[in-house]
Amino acid sequence: MAKLTLTTFVSLDGVMQAPGDPDEDTAGGFRHGGWLAPFADEGMAAFMNEVFDRSGAYLLGRRTYDIFSAYWPRVTDPLDPIASRLNTLPKHVVSTTLTDPAWENTTVVSGDLTSGIARLKEETAEGELQIHGSGVLARSLMPHGLIDEVNLLVHPVYLGSGKRLFPDGGQPTAYELTDARTTGSGISIHTYRPVGPARFGTVGDV
């Protein structure tokens, strides 16, 4: 059975909206798109290549799917470490409106996500079932404990507004840090595994 992993770029204040382009997602009047670009470096690229090298299939939200499908099919270099996988491996997009996806090897997931994801994890015989970006999807899965591992690429920039990965009112959850590194431009890459409900106490109590 594959594990379900989430990889996403976030700012210091947890914003994940429109990291790659000013026009990527302007919902809510967001005017800071493209905030990742000044920090993209070889260290970030190397980590992302490692992540995609572990992939066996992809689970994407509709907006992320639309962004990916508009770009990656045009990257035809068979040696490209990301395009070569995205264009050939199974892709599952969660949507209630998409009926006839044009990107090769894409299926639409609808209905009960809990049972649907369990089935996809069983069907992914090799590698990880990976979520990239897809904030709405990620936030819908977290309360149900369906994400097995989270890769956060924390960029050294404060944005002050925008869609966040962890919204107010979520379920308090404890995570174990399993890997960490920092790139030359200052991106802190943390890999976490959820370990159960958050615990609370008083500092100094034995």
C-alpha cells in the first residue's frame, strides 16, 4: 500500500496561495503571487527531484490539476525528472465538474473521498501517492488523518494575507519531524509525520 504524501510551498506565515506566478491564483484579491521565484535555487530543485523520484501516482485538486495540465504536457524532454513522471504516471483529480480530462493517464475522483483514497493507495503498487499544492483538497483530508507525511518548503518571506495550509479551527495534531534541511537561499524544508492528537501541559511540570 502506498503512503499519501503532501508537498507544498509556504511562506513564513503559512500562506500557500499562488507561489509560482502573479496570475496563478488571485482569489480574494491576492496580489502577492510569484513569491517563490526569488528563492528558487538548486537546493529546492534537488529536493523536488527527490520527491518526484519517489512518486507512483498523483492526487490533485482541480485548480492544481488545471495549472499542471496547462504546463507539463508541453515539457517533452524524457530526461526531465518531473515532467517525465507527471506525464506518464497515473493522475487522479478530485472534482465534481471535470468529466473528460485531456491529460493522459488522468482519472476523476468523486464521491466519498475516504473510501476513494483508500482504494487509490491500494492501487498504487510502487512509490508514493503524492499531493502537490492542492490546498482545498489537503485541508479537507487533514481532519480525517488521511495524509501520512507532509513536506513543507518554508520560504523566508512574510505575506500578510492569502490562503493558508492550516486554517483556523482545525483539529490540533502532533507531528514528528523526520527530515530537515536548508537551501542556499534560505528555504527551510521540513518533513513531518502525524503522530496523533496534540498534547498539552505546563512547562516545568514533571
